[in-house]
Amino acid sequence: MKEDISDRLKYDPSNVKQIFPDINLRLHCCHYWMIMEWECTNLSSPFWRLYYNTTGDAGVIFKGVTTVLHKGQILIIPPNTPFSTRLKGNVENGIGERHFRRKIFSWDELKESQNSIVSDHLFIHFNLGLPYDLLEPGIYTFQVRERENKLLNEIKDYCINGDGTFDFTVCAAINGLILCLLDEIPRNLWEMQMVDKRVSNALSFIEQHLGERLTNKTFADKANMVENSFARLFKEFTGHSIQQYIKRKRIDKSIILLQHTDDCIEKIADECGFSDRHHFSRVFKEIKGTSPVLYKRQVIF
């Protein structure tokens, strides 16, 4: 029987299965502030940072190299990149970390700050999810072209005049800016070290279930392996035992919540899988060297 061409056109003519990466872009904050002091050392966070300044003379230092922030360049810093900051004109007084900033309320303020040591500062914090949050640490710089400039102006205008409730259009502009910049990063840098599928499945499961009780047996069973064998495999690829890794990921999540929400310590402890506030505080201090309460008071952007 002769095949009806119209029937064939109803179906996908390709026999190749298409696979798309799961890019889970999550925005944590977007602010446009004026910074008067910005002297910080050895910053490192579990989220990405985007920085853009047009005035002043602020700089970011990574491995001894200073990158100055200016209107022709955007900076993106991947998670867990240790870096320091400075703002020219500030006087060193032995304090390891100083930052003083406020919201920008009008475009006129920017004109008045042109010849001042203060600096305007747009910053966006976000995550992409695994494995993209594992990009090689460093300071990635991008030129501001017409496309980026249009998006930046739209974002800054909303930060100045908006009410803090970001609508779809502004969120689309923020997402668009981030993705068009990340697209400029060489493709080979996104090709992370190959991880055993059983381990990558475990990493994804941990990311999605941090608030739950997670035992080694849970992961061994999912990988169809005995506990000791999977524990050795996991440590071989991550450098941490399963429980050490879970502990650090819970602290990473708590840092994001401490910096970007008004949640109380008890709620954060529960959401991150700690038995209570005291357990959370003990583990947080073990890893970060300070308590969650003090960290929140000293939180930096």
C-alpha cells in the first residue's frame, strides 16, 4: 500500500534522540547600590556573583591579580572562588573586612558620584545547579556591548525605581544577561571531569533532598552496590566521604538562605537537614569558623 506523505509529516522525521542539559538558573538577589567602603579579604561563596560598576575605582583581586570594575566590563565569579575586594581611597586600618553601602534612589546620584571615590555597584547572585556550579574558579570578564548595555540599563532602572517585586520582564532581562555572558565562556571549560554515573546521580539526589535524613545505605542501594564499595567510589570522585559532602552542602545551602532570606535560624536549620538550631550552629562554626548569627550580621555582597 502506498504511504501517505501527509501521515509521515505528522511525526518527528529525526531518528536521533535529543538530549538537553538541565540548566536550573536560580536567582538569589539583584541589587544596585552605592558602595563607600569595600575592603574584604578571602571571600568565597556557594553561589555565582555578577558585578558591574560604572563609576569609582573598585577592584577584585584573585591570585594576586587585580581586575578593576568599570563601565566597559562585566565580571562573573563562579561558586567557591576565593577573592578579595578593594575600593581606592579607603584607608587601611588593620580591619580585615569593611563594607559600607546603600541603595541608589535616583539616576541623578550617579552623575554626582562621577568624581567621587564612591562607586555604583550592580550585583546579582545566582546558581546554575550541578554540574555547572563546578566551573573552574576564577574571575571571568566580559565586554559590555549594545545587547548587554540594553539589559543592564533595564535591570538598573528597575532596581532604582521598582518596588522590589521583580516581574517577568525584568527577570527575563536578568536571566538573559547571565545566559548571554555564560555563552561566551569557552565550551571546553564546561566539560567537567567525567564522573561515574552512580556518583553523579548521588550528587543530584543530595542536592534535591538536603532537608531529609540521608544514609550511606540509601545511596548504595540506589547504585546497586554494597555500602563500603560505594563509599570508596564516592570519595574517589569527590575527595570527601558521603557524610562530609552532605554536611558541606547543607552549610552551603544555609549560607544562601542566611544571605538572601529573612528566615530565622531555626527554620534554616530545619530546611537544611539539621536536627535543631544547636546542631546547625555547631556544624556551621566547625566549617565557617563563626556562628550563623554572627555570619548573618556580617553578611557581605
